[in-house]
Amino acid sequence: MSDFKNQDQMEDVSRDFLQSICAQYGPQHAVPAKYYEQYQVKRGLRNADGTGVMAGITQIGDVRGYVLEGGKKQPAPGQLIYRGYDINDLIGDFMSKGRFGYEETAYLLLFGTLPTEDQLRTFSAMLAHYRTLPKGFTEDMILKAPSRDVMNKLARSTLALYSYDENPEDNSLEYELFQAVQLIARYPSIVAHAFACKRHYFDNESLFLHIPQPDLSVAENFLYSVRHDNRYSEAEARLLDLCLVLHMEHGGGNNSAFSCRVLSSTGTDIYSAIAAAVGSLKGPKHGGANKKVMEMFGYIERDVTDWKDDDAVAAYLEKLLRKETGDGSGLIYGMGHAIYTLSDPRAVLLKQFARKVAEEKGMLDEFQLFESVERLTPEVFHRVTGQDKVMCANVDLYSGLVYKMMDIPSELYTPLFAIARIVGWCAHRVEEVYNPSGRIIRPAYRALCPDHKFVPLDER
């Protein structure tokens, strides 16, 4: 029985109690770094040479950023492979032919083959049909419980879709694919409605909920849905389509895909597995990185007077690494990658299009500042840390800038990532569920806590 009479008193007591508990914890309670080396534990599931610990096999996507020569990691130009096809070839074809690529690439990743014209037409029609949310879903699951964060609402909405599924636990291949198609189709609508709800309830703006248009591509429909006046240019839609294709898949080892596979290995439903992936992507070290990039550049643009002065820019980057400015993380967001060394093919492609858009939008000075950070960071990083790490710009360095050029609010940067990556998650989900081993993913942790003699409550 509680001795506290009201809510405010209980909250005060709770804060004081937790503060006293926290005061007992500190660095001494963290696992000392030396133990990881002593017990040969691969922190972050990474080997000492930077390569990943082999945890599975996939036929969906491949990320190539180095070669092994004589057992040593050697830098190489980056490649992104979808189902055996180089991303440059896929994008080069649909862009040169004037097609939108999201639907075609989603078909490839989900079903494993390039579609014929008839197959693509049917698949696109399915996505258009199922992008309308279930009756009452927006009112009951989004508007009645608004969230300040669109990713939070996306995760909750994903779990809520279980209640609207007549056979949520059916794990036959046909039904798993049917659920996947529905999720892929519905994600843009959920994000658009969650964003409208956030803007209305927390930013004091008018509420606009637009009905999805069946004759528009995924990229076109998203821009139509999130803008009050429904207006967008074809150039904007094609650039967004490119961004979505580049973010669709990145191998089974990326944190969100691996999270999806871990949950899927337990035999749980698709909604639980995909919601876990959303939660992973929400983190600033994963999908939230492009938003952190733009936040970092906000500091740079504010504090560096002359953006074309390399010495001034480099000095500020040094302060960022020393945790003397910015968000205090000591990170230069958008630079470096776990696998890519000489180049990130996604960043290379986005940078090409970003330059063109920057020239059209009168934002060339800002674009050149991004280029300066890309060019100067490796040398500054070496000077500050003493490490000779080969470092390139990753996709996050330019994706946020591209979204800014399209007047897409920063609250939508990571949700757009999710709209793309839901395809890869679903593909990995199906591959994991139908893994012939059928084993749950369960790594080991070494326990270092000492044994204690139990002390009765009245003697403590």
C-alpha cells in the first residue's frame, strides 16, 4: 500500500529515489574494456581488423567495401549488390528509361528476380491497393495517441496492424509474402498520417490527411500525401525515388535487418519482427544518422564564418572530434562506415544528383561546405586520433542535404529510411523464417559477476 497521497508527491519521491540509485552507479559498474580482449569477445560483433563476425548467410544483398589479401583487409571501391545485381546497373536502367524504380526494386528484393512488365504492373497495382490503411486505423491508432516522434508512431502502428490481420500468426510462405506486400504498401501512408498528426498536436498546425492516389508511384504518392497542397515536381519525385532505392537494403548484418532476423528466428509474427527493426533504425547511430548530420552542419554553418576557408572548417572539425562543440559525441556524422573504405556507392550517386539540385536551388555554397567536410575529415581524424583509418563519406552525409533541398522536414528523414528499408526487412524476414536450420539466434555472453552470500532483508 502506497503512503503517498497524490501524483505530484509520488513523482517527487520517485525522482529522489532514482537519483540516489544512480549516484551509486558510475564507471566502476561498466564492464572494463580489458575483459573484451582477455576473453576474446568481439565488441559490436566486429573482428579486430574491422571485419564483421560471420553470423549468417543471405542471398538478398551484399555490401562490398574491401578485399582480403593475405588475411589482411585492403581498401577497395564500394559496391552495393541487390540479389546479385549491382545497384548502379539497376538505377542506371530505370532512370535512363524514365521509370520510377521503387516498385521494380522492391519486387526484385522480395521475390528474388527481376519482374517482367506484366509482373511489375500487377505488383504495382497491389501496392497501390493496399496503401489505403484499414478502416478506422488512422483515427484509432494514430490520432488518438499522437507522438512527437514519427518513428515511435511507426513502430506502434506496425504492432497495431496485428489486430487488423485475420490470420496474423499464419506463417505459410504465401501469407508471409502477402503480409509483407501490405506492410510495404502501408508504410508511406502511416508515416504521412503520423507526421500530419505530430504537426497538428505538437506544432499547432492545421491537420491535413490526404487519401492515397492509386495512379501515383510510391515516391509521388508520398510527396502528394505530406504536402498540404499536394504539389510536387517530377524532378523531386524522381530524386526521392532514387533515395528510396538506395536505402532499400544493406545486407543481413546491418543492425535493423539483424534485429528483424533475431526476432524472426524465435517464430514470432511479422509485425513484432518488423517493429523491432523500426526501433533499431530509430537510433542515431543507425537510421537517425542523416538527421544528426544536418544538426551537425547547423553548428558548422553557425560557427564557421567563412565556409570556403579550409583551415577554419578543419579547426571546427577538430573541435567536434575533441567533444568541444556540437552535440558532444566526438563524432563527425556522415563520415566513415563499418564496411565501405574508399567509397560508399550510395553517397557517390546522391552526391552527383545533389550537386545538380544545389545549382538549381541556389544552394551551391552549402553543398561545397559538405564537400569540404568530406575532403578534410580523414586528415583531421588522423591528426586528432592518431589512427590511419581509411575513411569515406557515407550515404547519410548527402541524404539529409538532398531532403533539405526538397523541403522535406527533418522529422521525416529517418521515416523515409524506414519506408525504403521495410522492403529489405521483409525479404530478410522471409529468408530467416524459411531457414532450413530453424534455430533461434542466441549468441553467448560471458558472465563476470562475482558470487555473493545472500543477506536476509532485516539484516541489510
